[in-house]
Amino acid sequence: MMNQDEKMIEEQPLTLGQPLSDFLLQLEDYTPTIPDAVTTYYLRSSGFEPRDPRLVRLISIAAQKFISDIANDALQHCKMRSTNSSSHSNSKSKQGTKDRRYCLTMEDLTPALAEFGITIKKPHYYV
Amino acid sequence: MDQQVNMYRKMLAAAVSSILLEHGFDTVEKECLGTLTEMIQAFISEVGNQSKNYCELSGRSEPLIADVVLGFVDMGFNFNSLDSYVKSGKHSVLPTLQTQQPQKQLSMLPAGTKQPLPSHIPQHLPQFPDPHAYVRTPTHKQPIIDYESVREKAAIQKKDIEKALTKFLAKTSPTHNLFDTDESNIFPLIACKPAYPPYLSALLPPGSDFRSRGLGL
């Protein structure tokens, strides 16, 4: 995945910001899932004073996509794990797999994050 | 302030939850939600920080898109697919934050008209309370203490006491009737208790008198 990114950046080094600037114009009346106020608050707390609400939205969408990619990966792990476990168990549970409810657990999240190069170690007392 | 931070954090957690729901997760462990919330918060803060640094490096105080782009690059975030991500599907929108309404102060029962502040008190100081809280009004007349009226009052009081005592005795002890009819007992008289024998008191010498006379003899 990183190789692809690098290639993409190498291919178009001059127009790096160009598609994003065009994209920025579309954000005029788009509302991301994270409310603007929340993103603005966290940006301000790190010293960033956004005057342009579109920039805030861009960062919101980026953060959203960041989590979304992780969630997607975790979901794949979850599905893989559940199919593996169901194939190990008897075939009677096939009915159950159809309307399976997926639960995001640390078991799935840890390998998904590891793919992004993030290692999580939680202290035992974390609640 | 602390409560506010919690509120922003809650909104982030709600956003993370809705992203997870979009992907098809139904439930999430509390630990995972905490991790993802922390990550999204760190992501936003870090992008803000990096962008600010690039912005200040180029001698500006207001960030531009270029600074944010450089921030993304520094984070190793691939922003080329953002466009397709936005167009890919409908993303749920959380309800907008609403500013908390300050609690309206209940108006106490007002009484009277409030006095304006005098000129020597600065106008920004709080208003006077209701007048009844500090204005003093005499509630009773001053007693009359000249000699005549005091004597008169003392006499009236004495008379009243005697009358009351007589009435009390007439009600509680045996009475004589002034008229010889049984039906009305309008003027009760305190019964006189005859001592027995009636002449005895006349025969007995008065104590103190006797002693002084005896000594004199």
C-alpha cells in the first residue's frame, strides 16, 4: 500500500496539491460526520487557527477516512476470523453466518492497526 | 472546561461509532472505541500541529491548503483517494452541536420599586435589593410617658385586676344571689364565710398590738 502511494506521488510531483484544491471547492456545502466545531476545537488546541471552514472539513474528512480505512481492515479480519472459526466448527452453524452480527474487538483491531504500522499496547488499568 | 473536553470527546466517539456502523459493524468493544477515538483525536491534533509548523515556516499566520497538504504528507496519509471516499457513499451526519443555553434565573417575587444607585456608587455595581429588605419603618407608636396618663393607666389596670379577681372568685367559689329568684344569677356576690364562733375574732387580741402594750404595762 505504501509503495502505491509513493508511486502516485512520484508520478505527479508537480500537481500534488492541485486535485486537492479542486476538491476543496466541493466542500463548500458538504457536512462531514465529525462536526466542524469538534474538529476546530482540536485544531485550535494544537495551535492551528483555521479561517477557512473548508480546510476544517478537509481535515475532518481525512480523519474520517483514516478511521474508515482501519475499520475496513478490521472488518476483513473479523470476517476472516469468523469464517475460519465456522469452518472449524460443524456445518450446522451455516445458518447463523448469514445474519451474523459483527463486533469490533481488539483481536481484530490489533492486526488491522499493525498493517498501518501502529502498534497498540494498552496498560492493564485502561478502562 | 473539563466537561467541555468530555463533550468534544463524546462527539468524536459518536463520529467513530457512525463510521464503524457504515462499515457493517454492529457492536464495538469499549476498548476499541476508546482506541479509535484517541487515534482520531491524535490525527486531527497532529495534522493541525504539522500544518501550523509549515505555515509558520513560510512566514504566514493563516494556514493554507498547501500547509495542510504538507501536513498530510508528513503523516504519511494518502489524500488522493479522499475525493472518491466522499463520493463513495452517503456518510451519516451527526446533529450539529448546540450551544448550551444558560439557565434562566428565576425572578423572585418583586416587591416595591427598586431604588436607583446614588451618584457616588459606580453604575456597574449590583442594584439595590427590594426596598423591603433594607428600608426601616417604625411599626408602633412611641409610648406616652407623662405623669397624668401613667397614673390613669395604673388606676385602670388596678381596677381591671380587681374586677377580674372578683369575677374569678364569683365563678369558682360559692356565691350569694342578690335577688331572691333562682332563675337569674346575674349579679353574683362572693359568699361570706362565717367564722365559728363569730365572736371569737373580737375577743382575740391583735398580736402585735398586744405585745407592744404588754411590754408597755
